[in-house]
Amino acid sequence: MTSGAKTKPVPNGKVSASADQRERYLRDLRLSLTDRCNLRCQYCMPEDIFGERFRFTQRKDLLTPEQLVLLARTFVELGVEKIRLTGGEPLLRPELIEIIAAIRNVSAELDLALTTNGLQLPPRASALYRAGLDRVNISLDGINADVASKMAGRKINPGQILEAAEAARSAGLGVKLNAVIKKGVNDSEIIPLAHACRERGFVLRFIEYMDVGSVNGWSPSDVVSGKQIRETLNVFSDLTALSPINPSDVARSYRYEDNGLEVGFIESVSRPFCGGCTRARISATGELFTCLFSQSGTPLKPLLSQPERLRAHLAQRWQARDDHYSELRGTSAGSMIRHEEMWRLGG
Ligand code: SAM
Ligand code: SF4
Ligand code: SF4
């Protein structure tokens, strides 16, 4: 399917990047600030592979704050309306507050969010908000400490993560919780997680376990589908599907009928959403990925000293994009693809 070079005006008054080969416009950017992490989630960075001796990217090879801001500005000029800071664990990036403040300076309208495991959030929540962050998504895969720790690959205290979520909300940040469910490991936590979020009024989003990367040993039989999770949640109340606010939203939103609270499902495996995928990703070392399941990225560092060439290159890469891996999963075309790791390309 070829679109020609359709362009669309964007709110900043410029003309956005052309639509890609599947008529999708560039609207979201995930910017990775580091590949390091203080957890070893078994579905992302399994401890047996990423042990004490594993060498992450050296600091000198990470994008600098100035380079990150240049990329943010260029993507906004090309039509990006939402930037999510991620990693690895973005709270491990020492210049995080400075980076957020500088990206906020690029555009007051930008929706600026961060995904975190929450471990280091409470003391920094107010500073993040004051710097211009709008929202945080906090990952937590169980309320039972043993199960959550098993998923996280390190001993964690889920009560403390819930307190971190409360601290972020009190600081003024929008808060959602994310939980990956893996069959036979933490499916027992669906109800406790939902209960904890319902009690506190947090939107919880269940993420289907994905075959991202190549080291987590993913198998289709490990996946608990969004549909199965919704059936489990029926013990609380009926769920009503909500219409998407934005067609590019990754989560399908539902409402508990008894209390009106929203709950979301990211169903990349059972109900792929490639058709509305308007996201690009930049790794902490400055590589562009146009799909979470890309085999490799395009290095952007050589272009960072030439903003006009950078802008033209990004627009051209977006226009050439034809990614739709989740629609190919399980087919012979999908099985040929070896993916980059999520913690490396920015989850
Ligand atoms: N460290 C931060 C965190 O965990 O929130 C940000 C980076 S992490 C890669 C971003 C999100 O990706 C987390 O919500 C995590 O649960 C999710 N994730 C990682 N590996 C996954 C997998 N194989 N399947 C589904 N979600 C995954
Ligand atoms: Fe770290 Fe996030 Fe990956 Fe867990 S999911 S290992 S917290 S980067
Ligand atoms: Fe987007 Fe790739 Fe995921 Fe499809 S598989 S929704 S194109 S990131």
C-alpha cells in the first residue's frame, strides 16, 4: 500500500511528516533516557542474562540533554504531540529534571509523560511536576510481594510502589498503573491489582505479555489475553467498552459499571493495533526505531549537528515506514523477525 506523500497541518503551524505507507501520521515519540535498570523483570531483562557483570551503555555514549532536546524539538516540528520518557529506568538518569524542563520549553502544549517502575519516584515527584511533566505510568505486576518480586527479578515491596503512585498524584501528576500478566506466574494477581487500584481510584492498564526482544523465552502459551482478564474482572462488576479518545491510543479503555472507574487493556498480541500506530522510538544511544519489534535502529547521532538534515531524514524514514509486526505475529513473515530488546530501544 503506497500513500504518496500526504501531509497534514499540525497545531504548531508547521506541516507534519508525511503519512507512512499505511496512512499513519507521526504523533508520538518514546524517548529512552538510559538502558540501565534497577530491576530485572523476567519478561524484559532476565537476571540470569543481565547479571552483575552485564555492561550497560557507558554514560559518554548516551544522548546528552542537549541532543535529547534537539530531537524532541525536531519531532514536535514533524507533528509529535506526545512524548513519553522511558528506558531502562528513566529515574536513573541523573539529569532527568533538567531534561524535562528543557523539553517542556519546546512546547507548552506537548503531552509529556514518563514510564517508571516507581522505585525512586516519591522524593522526586514534586520536582518532576514542577519541571513540566504531565503524567506518569507506574509499572507494578502484583500486590503479593513474593509474586511481584518474582516478576521484577528483585525483591520489591508493592505497598511502597502504591505509595509512590499516591505521592505522584499528590504532587499533581496524572497517574496510571501498568501490569504485565504472565500465565502461571502472576495471573493470580489480576484481582488483587484491580482491587488495590479500585480502592485508590487509579486507572490500571493490563498489558498482554509480548514477544518483544529475544531473551525472555516468550511463548504464546504464557499470554493471558485482555478478554480473559476482563472475564476475571467481572467479579467486581460489568465492564463497558469506552470509545477511544484518540485513535492512536494503545490501550482499549473500559469502565467498571459499579464505580465508573476506567480500566485499560493493551492487547498487542490478541487484538493488534498497528493500524493506529503513530509512534516512533529513540534509544538512549540515539537510534531511531519505527516499531517496537524492529530488528535494528537507524543511528541519528551523525545527523545531530545538522538539524535540517536530521528533520529531512526523519520525515523520509517515517514516510517509508511500513511496520505492522503485531499483525504478522504467528505467520511465517513474523517468525523471520528477530527483535531488538525493549529496555534497549525504549519501552
Ligand atoms: N522501567 C520502566 C518501567 O518498567 O515502567 C520503563 C521501561 S519498561 C521497558 C516500559 C514498559 O514495558 C513497562 O510497563 C513494562 O512492564 C513493559 N514491558 C517490558 N517488557 C514487556 C513484555 N515482554 N511484554 C509486555 N510489556 C513489557
Ligand atoms: Fe526495568 Fe522496566 Fe524492563 Fe522492568 S520492565 S526490567 S523495570 S526496564
Ligand atoms: Fe506499532 Fe509495531 Fe506495535 Fe504495530 S507492532 S503497534 S507498528 S510498534
